[in-house]
Amino acid sequence: MARQNNRRHYVLCVANRGFQTSLVVRRVYRALPDPAAETRGLVRVVDETGEHYLYPEQLFVAVESPPAASRAFRAAS
């Protein structure tokens, strides 16, 4: 799930097996850059608690957000 640049990146949770208390399926989460984690198939995600943790990348799909949506996400966080 490589990023093309350093903009804020968002991912959509498509599965939460093993992480039901931490992740909500169909919810959009902010992902933080972590090249070392990405080489291991992990993505660093800011979860429901506001903290960031590593999760298997197969639980997410990258979301391309238009500028207006990105502003809305930033305002809500």
C-alpha cells in the first residue's frame, strides 16, 4: 500500500478479523507514513482511541480523497 507522496493518506477498513475492538469495518482511518512497517506488510493507522498502531495492510484499501473531503477529515480530527 505504497504512498506516492507525503500528503495525508486515508484507508478504508474492509475487514477487522482479530481486531474487532480496535477497528470498524467500512470506516475511514488516517494512515501515517511508516516505511519500515510497510516492508513487513503493515500499515500504521490512527484508530478509535486516537492512538496509532500497526495493522495488517490486507485489512484496508487506500482511499483517494478529493481536497474537500481531506479538509473535512482534518476538521473532524
